[in-house]
Amino acid sequence: MLQNCDYLSFAYNVLQWIGVLPPSDSTKWTRRVFNFYRSIIFIILTLFTTLMTVQMFVTTELTILARTIDIWTMFFSGLYKWIYMTVFNWEFAHLKFALAQLQTQGSKAYGRSADVFTADYLKQMKNISYWYLFSGFVAGFFIIVSPLLTYSKGDRSNFQYYNDPKSYPLSCWIPFTLNENWMFLSIFVCHSIALFLIVLVYLGIDTYFFGAIYAVGGQIELLNTSLNNNENTLAQFENVSCTSQTSVFTEKQKIRCYSTLRECVKHHILILDYIKNIRKLFSTLILVDYLHGITSVTFALFQLTISASVIETISVICFICVSVWHQYLNNFFGEFIIQKQLSVCTALYNVPWWRCDKRVRQLLTLMILRSIKPTLITGYYMYKLSYESFISFVKALYTYYMVLRRVNTKT
């Protein structure tokens, strides 16, 4: 496997840990074990999503309702994303392996050092993935600790404390009565495991999405560098203009120039196909992300105004920060890939096309036409990923939050 794919392998491994992608070299027994492991994950996520759904309908306290909706939306959307990617696991796995094809084609135009160029470019993405996952686990830790410090036992009896949904990290409906301390601890541990699992599922899928976009952005950077690199035969155009020679290339130079540009065109076509594949696979997940973000963060902001302690306030702030950071990264990488596609036009325009023969001009024109209108990463065309969309998202959050406050004030 090429060097550039090594940096996407971390996110690929995370998807294997959460049961989305099967092991690469699996036997009959390993597949059975993996399917059993996948079934356990599905049961855990489905069970807690169902219990929180019931809790939303049976609770009469606004504080519990807001707290339940915050996490329920994450579980519901995370479960949906997990099922969707599991069903179409081969298509998502192909994103990683398609990078090898892109890198091979890019090397034909750039030269032998293309692998080193791509590896250096993608080093930062691995660090972003680590810190992104770490931030999610920190938020999960505060959510787990919050009920222990905020809603401690105090003067309540064991029966009241054990059967109060506020005593647990997740606001779930309890289908049976708890009387013993070991039962309380068992439920608390199960809640903690489920919470960390959904955090890993949600953020793990995100890191794969971000990594795929960043990786193809590196291929666009490789393409642009190929068009402007001194080792590229296109640089000979400028050399000719600085000499007393005529502007006519030798036949050998013409053939080499045309061959290099043709490899760039092939590389560009593969890049655009890759971006379109990302848009196709992640469209439904992006839309679910947006609906989750607008709902959960709105109720989290409302919960922040009625929090009962400092530690609960910190846990809610951590949840809001991670959720908003998630939406920002979604739109950042959407804007990132738009600007990268437009940068191809700039690189092509800087090529001295007026000195080229007809065949070369045709290739340059073809690439420019393909780059003028960039492929957008959207959620079924209802929500496009860009900085403009993120600003609209923040404005919508404030509007819905103010509506909730007014409703709470009137009641």
C-alpha cells in the first residue's frame, strides 16, 4: 500500500473497531466472530436508543426532557450512520483503496517523489483525527461524572436514588425496579460503555469522512504542483520565451509535453470521480448530521440555562463544543474541497497556453471546463457543506434557542 493510504488507515481501523468494516484478511471463523461482535454493538446502541425514546414520552420534567433529547439525537443519528455504513461497507472501504489508484496516476505526471509529497502533505490529518477523538472522549467523561457530583444521593433513600434517571449518565427509562447497589453500579457501567461506544461510532465515522476529503485534496495539490513543477515539461514554455530561440518546440518536446498533460487530465478525472463518490456515499449521513446538530445543540443550550451545578454546566458546555466543532469541521472540509477544485483553474491559467499547439490547448480547455463548476458535498442538495452553511447553522441555533426560552418562560 502506498504511503498516502497509511494516513487514512487510522480512520479505517477505527471503523473496524466499531464493527462497520470487516477485517481485510478474514477466514470463515473470524467472519463469524466479527458478525457476533457487530451484533453486540447493534444490540447495545438499539437498546439504549429505544430506552431513551420511551423516556422522552414518559417524562413530565422539562429538565430531563432536554437532557434526554441531547443524547438521544446522537444515539439515533449514530445508529443510523452505523447501519448505513455497515450495509454499504464495501463502497466505503473502496474509498481507501481508490487512493492508491489516484496516487499511481498522479505519480506518472509528478515523478518519483510523488509518494513523499503526498505523505508530507497528509501528516497533519492524522493529528487532527487523534485530537478530534480525544475531545469526544473528554466530553463523554464529563457527562459520566456529572450525575455523580450533581445529583448525589443526599437525603434520598436508596430506592429513590437508584430509580431516578438523573442518577445515570444517560436519561433512559428503567423497565424494572432497582433495590441493590450492585444493580445501580451495573446499570451505571452499562450507560458509560454505551456512551463511549456511541462517541467512538460518531467521531470514528467523521474521521473517515474528513480523512477521505483531505486525502483527495492532497491529490489536487499534487496535480497543481505537477502543472507548475520545474521537473514538468510545461516549464519549458517559459524557458523558450526567455531565449532567442523560436517558439516552436522540437517534435520530441511536443510529444513529451502532450504526454505529461494527458496524464494530468487522467489524474484530474479520477479526482473528480472520487469527489462525486464521496458526495454520493455521505449525502444521507451529512443530512442526518445537520438534523442532529440543530436539534441536540439547541436543547443543550437550553439545558445550559437550567443546569443545576457547575459540573453539569461543564459537561453541557463540552457537549456543545464538540457538537459545534463537529459541524464546523463538516463545513470546513466542504469548503476545503471546493477551494481545492477551483485552484486547478488557477494552476491551468498560469500555464503559458498561448505557446502551445492545438492538442495541448484542447487538453487545457477540457480541464478548465471541468474545474469551473466544482462538485459540492451536500446532504441530498438540501444542505451543502461550506462556510456559508455553517454561519446559517449558527444563526438557526440562536433562533431555535430563543424560541425554547420563550416557551419555558410562558409555561
